[in-house]
Amino acid sequence: MLKDEVAKAFKIIQDGGIILYPTDTIWGIGCDATNTEAIQKIYRLKQRDEAKSMIILLDTDNKLQSYIAEVPDVAYDLIEFAENPLTLVMPGARNISPAIINSDGSVGVRIVKHQFCEQLIQRMKKPLVSTSANISGKASPQYFSQIDQEIIDGVDYVVDIDQHSMEIKNPSTIMRLAPNGGFEFIRR
């Protein structure tokens, strides 16, 4: 089941499509973080201003240096000891589509702890875009049954895992991290 869903989602992403999928936080809409056209499809579906960036998911912190020019040492400690899912916004984004890089050159990165996401990212050998499964300005859905039909109809594939889960999951904590290790909370 898990293997089949990973394979189906991978094929859609490889072909430039966008998926609706469960994460360790809330349901997300995602695609290949190096595919500008796919990223723009997500912006259109969410009716979201392209200046409002989305984040990328990685399966392991070993890959951070591939996508962030200078990873502050403290980033590894924060990831290791975070009790809740943590998104780190760091400058020096690279090797991803410019459409997902903030105007200041930063990108939000979360090391995801969810079997489906980990296996998909391993298959992709690239980061996975993640943004909440809602139309911009509307509340983020806490579970699948709260996702707008417009979002479900607008993606190329809906992952068939955790759709009946009623476990309440919250968005990640977001911290902006400077190269010198300085930080500020954006969302707790």
C-alpha cells in the first residue's frame, strides 16, 4: 500500500504534476522543488501571491547543504532536539526553482518525519514542495475531510493514505535562522 502510493505519487511528480498528500503536520500540496512550472500550478490552485513562498521538505538533514549555501551549525541541533515539526527559514537557497526562493534568497526547509514523505523524497532524489492544502486566505485543514473540493479536483493525484485519520495535526513551528546562528520565531 505505502510502496504503491509512493510509486504513484513519484510518477505524477516526475511528469511535472502536483499531489495532495499527508505529512507529519497538516495535509500538503506538493511537487518537485526544482520544477518551476509545477510550482506555478500550485500558486494558481491556491490563488496565492507568488511573493508568499512555500517550503521544501527533505528526508534527512544530511541533504541540507545541497540546498542551503551555508547551514548554520545550530540548525542541526535545532532539528535533532525539536519536539514538534520545525521549519527553518535559511538564506542562501540553491539548487531549487527560483519560484520557491524568497526575495531575500532564503527558503523554508523541514526535515519531515513521515514514512510516505521520506520514501517519496528518497525516490525523487530532490526536495518536495509543501504548502497547506487550502485556498490562500482560508483556514488550513486539520484533516482530509476539511480540504476544499476545489483543491482535491485541482491536483493531479490525491495520495490514498491517512485520509480517514482524525488525529489533529498542527502546522510546523517556523524559525528564521541567520548564518551566524541568530534566530527569530515566525510562527510558534
